[in-house]
Amino acid sequence: MLHRSLNTARACGVGIALLSLFGSGAQAADLLTKAPPVPYTETDDFWTRPYLFGDLGRTQLKERGISLALTLGDEAVGNLSGGNRNTATQAGQLFFQAKFDMAKLAGIQGGTVGLTLVDRFGRNLNDEAGIPALQLTNEVFGRGSILRLTELYYSEKLFDDRLELKGGRLPVGSDFFFGLCEFINLTFCGGQPGNIQGGYIYNWPVSQWAGVAHYNFTKEWQLSVGVYDANPNYLTTSDSATYFLPGVPGSSRASGVLVPVEVVWAPSGPLNGTWRFGGWYDSASTIDGGLPGIIAAIPGVDGAPGQNLGDQRGRYGVYESILQRLTVEGAKAQGWYMFLNTTVADHRTSYQDYQIALGFRHTGTFSWRPEDEVGFAVGTTHVNSAALTLNAGGNEVPIEAWYGWQATGWMNLKFDAQYVINPGGRGYNAAGIKTENAWVLGLRTLVHF
């Protein structure tokens, strides 16, 4: 607890320091005192306001070009069956976000500076309960209980906002892949390529040096290209110059570049959506940058003996991600939504070589609870048939459902149930023992401070 409190203080300290970049402490305070009155502060109510601690001047700061947010996400989960013992655990993250509109602050039209710090904590239910699942049953766990620099970038929009250039420390999922995370099982959360290729595609909260370009051909069509420094040393939990400060990690045999390319169609109108089609190529060595055990698991193409994957370079894959509104009911956000994600990875080098996820969400399910939601999803992750394990060729199939209660304007609770069929692909753990399908109950809490 003390560790998290210290890290939170560090995050807030960084926010204060960034404010000083645009003037003295007196000038920063002047942003608050000179801003015009905001209706929100005059009608503030504890139960309906968007922030637990109230506005604290942030709305006036936003008017001047500074946006600040502090959010806590927590997932408490327990298994009723599956694994080698029934237990419960918890994991979460506290994250600080800041954006600086350089047009308002410095007269640089189209410019934005972004910062995100993430402090993760807690334990992995799969490890605690001995569930041999391929995908986390509490997705928020992972990448170390440390305070990470997740984003530090400069973005510039040009040519009437048709072109955006962005550079700095970035997670791949900030600009590519499926961006939502409304479920607790990792199969349905975040960038799907990183879910099955986490050894070299790093989702939030890990960042790496990168450059990204987005070009809008029309209002509905966009092309995106990125170049990311591919180096497994970004995963460090011991070198603070890399995971907390914007340093450059040490060299590695697996160093190279990761290049994602994505085309986005975003139909407008009442039934809006986001349809993503893309692929990636990674030039790093397959031996250092691949998933743990990949060399032992897959000796060669289609299991052919005698091939050393460590001598090869280059991995790739393709994906699609569809997020579509299906109905419009009553208020602006009410109605049915769906998503469909599919990722297929390079068969030569991938232990998990494809993943599919289909989900539905309904907002405003009850007339007297217009902001409450329900969600349902089913998916599958496949183990490469060439793998030398008992789970080879198997499919892990998670099913998840939840009810989301908007308890206050600043707190949301999700009551969740998961059923994981064939954990690990065929249900075998590392000792070769067959395990049961897993029932997991959970509660996700989201608080905006």
C-alpha cells in the first residue's frame, strides 16, 4: 500500500512539473483564477458529478488547454472450478493522464503533448489457482507491479487535420488494433495481436520509441502506418531509466523494428462504427523476441525437425477488428453494439497462432437505469498444431457475461462471470495433468478521481 501511495505521489508530482513547463507556479494558478465560470461547478452534486473529488479546477484548465485525469481500475476475481485449487485474488491499476493543447498554450496549431503513467499491482488468478489458461482471467494483471511510462508523445495535425504525425514513447495499441477493454478475460480486451504475440507486440502499459502517421483520405477512411523500436528490454521491471523514464533500452539480439499498417473505415450516422483491417511485420530475431518456449515448442515449419528458428528473422500477421452500433434506442448512447476481432499470426513462429472474439453490449437495458449496461462475449485461442505439447492443436474457449452498474457519476461496477473451456488449448497444465473447465466470478471497479 505504501508503495502505491508513493507511486501516486510521483505521478501527481510529474503532473505539477509539466504544468511548470508552460509558466511559473503563479502563472499556472492564474489559469484557474482567470477562467470564466463553468456551469459544472455551480451544479456540482456528489452522486452525479463525473469525478469523486469534484472538479478541482480541471474544467477551467481544460478551457485553457490542459486536460488532467486520475483513474483507478480494479478486478477482484475468484474461481469456483478449474485449476488445482479454488481461490480468489485481485489486481488493478492507477493511471494518470495529461494532454496539453499546444494551440492554446503556445500558439502551435494542431500540436498536442500527451503523457500517461500507469501503476499496476496485484496477482494473477491463473497462477494463484493453477488454471493453465492461455489468456488472463483478470486482464489488468501483468508487466510488473511498478509505475510505468505508458505514453509520452508529441502529435501534430497538418493539412486541415487530414494528416497526423505522432512520435515518442507509445504502446502499439494506442494507435492500432481494437481499443476497447470492457471485459475481464483478456481474449476480449485490448489489442488482439498483443494478446497472442505478447513476446514482441507490447500492449498497454508497456511503451516503446515509435513514430506513427495517420492520413484521412475522407471523413470515413483512414490509413495508418507505424514504426516501433522492437526490443524485449522494454519489458524490464528493474531498469527505471527504461520503464519510468524515456530512456533507450540496452541492445538485444532481438532488436529490430515492428511495422503495423492499418486501414480504417468509420461509417458515420446513427449506426456508426469502426472497421479496422491491418497487418504487421517484425524484423527482430525469432529466438529472443518470440513467446517463452517457442523454440522448444515449434522446432520447424509444420513440425519438421532440424530447423533452428533462432537463425531466422521476421514475423508477421494480419487482423481485422469491427466495432459496430446495431440499434438506436432513446437517448444518444442507448442501444446494441457488437464487436468482432480476428487475428492470424505467422505459423512458423507462433505458439498461439490465431484468436477470434465476438461480443455484444447493450446500454440502457432498463428504462430506470439508462446508463447501466449488459455484455456477452465468446471467443477462441488456438495452439499451433506443430507445438510439441499436449495442448497442440487445441482451442481455449472463454465465455463471459457481465452487468455494468453505473453506481455514481464517477464509479462503475461490473458483476462478471466467465466460463473457460479447455484452458491452455486442451486443458493440460505444465505437468501434463488434465484440468477441469474453469468457472470464474469477478467484480470490476472503475473510479474517476
